[in-house]
Amino acid sequence: MQRKLFVVPAAVLAAALLVAGCGSSGSSGSAGAPAAADSGPASGTITFTGTDNAETYQPVIKAFEAKNPGIKVAYTQIPFDQFNATMQQRLSAKDSGIDVYTVDEPRVSQLAAKGFLTDLSDLDDQVKTKVSAAAYKTNHFRDKLWSLPMWNSTQFLFYNKTALAKAKVPPPTADPQQRWTWEQVEAAGRKAMQSGGAKYGLFMEQPEAYYQLQPLAESLGGGSGIEGDDALTPAVETDGWKKAMQWYGATFASGLSPRGIGGFQTGPVFSNGQVAFFVGGPWDLKIFGSSKIDWGVAPLPYFQGGKPVTPTGSWSLGINPASKQQGMARKFLEFATLDATGNLATTSTTTIIPANLEAQKQYTPKMDAFSGAKTAGAAAITAYESEHTAVSRPVSVGYIQFEEVMGKAFADIRNGTNPDTRLQEATRQLTDAWKSIK
Amino acid sequence: MKRRGQGLIALAFLAPALLCLAVLRIVPAISAVVESFYTESLLRGGRVFAGLGNYTDLLSNQDFRQSVGVTLLFTVLVNPIQVVVSFLLAVLFTQKAAGARLWRTLVILPIATPPAVSAVIWSVIYRPDGLANGVLERLGLPAQPFLTSSGQVLPSLIVLLSWIGVGYWMLFLIAGIQEVPVEVREAALLDGASAWRRMVSVILPLVRRPLAFVLVADTVSNLLVFAPVQILTKGGPNGNSNLLMYDVYTRAYAIGDIHVAQAEVVILVALTLAIVAGQFRLLRGDQ
């Protein structure tokens, strides 16, 4: 028996080596990769990687290819949940199979620091005149420009007209001056659950994402969660954060919002008519258009006694320094962002706000009619928020770790963990994670 | 001389496999060990030798220690359950009974589903308004939180992983049971041994060899569980499903600290080897 068991140790050894193999890959580069001197061939195929489905980028790719004969663009989608980790893995391995990729704006600093982005500073003057000051700023790190803003975003409060009417609750208006408070939303949501036929009162599209939850704390004056000169000091235990998270945790504990539903499953909860209020982005203006229920849009609520704050920012485009086709990659990048026609084409399938100001001017008025009468008011809300209430996510070299740690904290608070102690733990985790950056 | 020639030919045939082993397994493993002794500052740049710094950092990290605890608890629970259930199913499906082949196919079917797809299926089953709670409701039982509760998350994952794994391990045991000589079984029958007695005193000792393989291979595969955690729980709630393999991934690619992650990989390999060595010791003691 003993002799014949030899297969097993071999299997174990192989498995052990497999584990070891999984963790190893090239170490990341030093700060600030220099722009590649060689711009590569003038024709061929460049690869473009992002999180949206392929249809989203078909129009811009088509327009670009028509304008630049000889250059083809191949798009690869990596689902949002896995995007950041996969990119980290491929970029640190200096994978030349990616030429252009989408960059989440708060991540610009760390990606640039790690040498994962090509310096685009020679386009600085152009970018300054073509996008908003906030977008211009977030794409910079150490006074250099690393990525070009493609889109902008905001959040709306979607409401189920049928459920509210059934519960005899007057719906919120689209007027930003008469913005509802979260307290009003909660009360109306409960009524819709009692007598409006809704299963839940309120639901967020990304219930564990910092992007959507930052405005809760900011509305109560809790700050972004990051402070200090180097933006590497956690500040998530402020009164604003604690109050916001206590309220947020309670919405799940009381059944106003559902636990255990995440990722791609959240939108359908609203379009199926199961929830009275839903917080979502401009992309939903068209997605919900195919829903059978009747709905409308209103501005994002704020806390009573607090101030209205809305999220902003979206994807930028950057170039992988390991790309061997820098010249062609740059052409595509400029077309999709700085050229108004090209930038507008990126927003024709998925409804998202173009970052190019000229494209934005043409785009915003159309938002009112994305789903007929249901989306009336969306344009005015978008314009108002971007001018008065938009607060960017913090710019920090440690943002990637911050988002990761906070995402887990939000998930735990959602599942019933005490918010105060969980935020305290998040502080400890952030301090630990940021130690390796400093 | 002839012998040497033979050796060279054998080596030539083995060369591709050996080369792959070296390039794909041994070199990365060595690189992981080496890198685990270095550290790199994002703000200052440059790779610095850190000695055992990454290891001491890890050992003093509360989340890492919790992850080791969760992984050990998971290992202690999942392996005996899967091995026992696979064995019972193997015994059941080697009986001459109507439809045995059909049942066997149904049990094996989940193997053909990629782990990621299984996880997505189970995410719907475990949803608060999902299939599992629907069934409980029909039975007049209260709804359960499953993946959203610190206490139920690990058992829920064990059920999911057993749904995938049990059929696979059962295959090895069925092969083992079918090798038990018919005479032995008939002798036991003639002696009037009960079904239970035949299973425990005849079949069990005779399938000890495939059983040992299943136990060890199952243990290793369960120490490497990743996809369901990544897709369903992200290690939560409160780190209660944060298995080491997922923790390594988070550290390397989400937190982005590749060096500490490599130190963790080395610890995971050491832990795996220690557990498997322990199992061998126990199995040898039986002889």
C-alpha cells in the first residue's frame, strides 16, 4: 500500500507548486513611467480594454476606423467586479496585449505612481480647454497628465410611480430646489411597502460601492474619509460617517432595503417593480426604458439638516506604457475624448454623460427624452448637480486600497455589523494597507 | 553503454514535461519565495530587502490571523463531510438498483459546470428571496440569511462546494469499490453479514487506498478554493469566509502589495504541506 501511494505525494507537490505559481508575477515598476520614445507602427490593430459591453464602444470604434484607414480597434470587456484586479495583474506583468484601457478617475494617482500609465502631459493645454476643471484636475498626478477624461456621471433618484400612486404618496419632483431628504424617501418607501405593493422601499444600484455611499457621509459633513497632506490618513470615524452608516445599516436591518442582492442583480429589482425608490446613474435612463412599470426621475436626496451632495466622475482613458503601438493608441485616445464627435459617439449606446464640454452641450438636452416622458427633468438635474452639488472622490495614491477596504466595510454594515465598530476596524485596515505605500 | 543510451532516450521523452515543470512551476515558486523577502514603497519607489519583515507584518495582522483560522475551520469541516458523503454515494450507486446509472450521472453533472457558473447559480439560490428560502417557506420554516450572516456563510459555502465536489470524488471511490473481488462480497453475504456490516467491515478496508487519495487530493483542492468566495462573499461578512487563497488574491491584486502576498503564498504552501503530511502519518499508522 505504501509504495502505491506514491502518486499522492506527487499530486500534493504539484498542487503546492500550483499555489506558489499563482502568487508570483513580475514586481511593479518604479514611479512614473517615461513616455515611450518609439511610437510604433502607423497601421495595425490596437486593443482597448474596459468594463462596458462591446456594443457601447461600437459607434466610436466605427467612427475612428472610418477616419483612420489602416487602424483597427479590438475591444475586450472585463466585468467591472474583476476589472481592477485583472488590470493590476496584467499591467504589472508588462503585458503589451493592452494598448488603451479605461481608468477609473480616483485610481489615476496610484496607476501613475506604479508606472501603469503613459505620460500625456503634452496634451495638457488641449485638455484644459475641453473638459471641466474637476475632470482636468483628477486626471493629474504630480503635475503631469496621465489620462484623458471620457465620461462624467451623476446619480438620480428613480421612483416607481405606480407603487407610490397606489400608496397615495405624492411622488418627488424633478426640481433640484425641492429635493427630497432621505427621511422623506424612507417614510414614503415604507408606505409603498405597506400599501403600494412594493417589496422594498429603497435600494441602491451599487449598495457596497464608495461611489454611491460617499454622498451620504458628505451630506452630513462627514468628509470624504481621507485626510492629511499626503492624503493617506483615514478619517472614516467622523460623526458624519458614523451617522450616515447607522442610517444605512438600519435601512437593511428594517427590511426597507434587501440584503444579499448585488452586482448585476440590483437594477432588475427596480425594473420589475419590486422597489419604490432606486438610486442609479444616467445609464439607467435608457436601461429602465424597457421596463413595464411606470417611473420617473428626481434629484438625489440629502439628509435633513445636511447639504445636497452628489457623486461625479467616471471613466477616463489611458495608455499602457508597455504598449508597442503608442502612436496609434494615442490617436484613438484623442479621438474618443478630445474630439467632440468621437466623444459623443462613446455615449450613443450606453447613456452616460460625455466629458468633452462641447459634446456635453449637445448631449445633455437630449437626456430628457431618453425614455419618453419618464425621463423628463433629467437634463436639468444633470446640469444643476454638476454645477452645485457634485463632489469628486478623493485624490490619493492610496485610493485603490481605500475603495477595497471601504467596500468590505459597507458590505458588513449592510449585513448587520455595528457601524461604529466596523468603521473603527476600517481605520485599522486602512492604516495597515497604507503602511506599504508610504 | 546500452543502459546509458536508454537513459538518454528516456530523458529526451521526459524533457518537454520537465521543462514545463521547471518553467511553469519551479521557477515561479522560487521567485515567490525570493520576492517574499523584499518590499517596495509606492511613493519612494525601489525594491528593498526586508528579510522576514513581510512575514512578521502578516503574522501581526489581525485579518491574516482570522483568515488562517477560517481556513483551518473550513478544512476541518469540509473534508470529512465531502469524503463521507462521496463514500456513501459510491456505495449506494454500486448497488444493483433501478436507475442507478441515471442517478450517478445526475450526481456527477455539476463537475461539468465551471466553478464560476456554479457560484452564480448558487448566488440566486441563496438570495433572501431565492430558491432556498422559497423551499424553506414551503416547509413552514423561517427564512435564513445564508451568505449574509457571519454564522451561516461558511456552512453555505460548504454545501455549494460539496454540490460540485462530491460527484467527482465519488468517481474514484466507485472505481475502488468495483475492484473489490466479487468472491469477498459473496462470502460476506453467505455469512449473513448485514448491509451495514458489509460496508464497514468489507468494503471500507478494501477501498482504503482510493479513499486515502480522495482525502488528500480533496484537502488540497479545498485549501485552494477561490472562485465562490470571490463571486459570492468577497470574504465577508466580517471576514468569516475569507479563505487564505482569496486573501492572497486581495493582497496581491486589490490591495496591490505583491510582496506580502507572496509571503502569504509561502505560508499557504507550508500549511498545505503540513496538513497533508499529517494525513499521511495518520494513514500510515493504520497499516
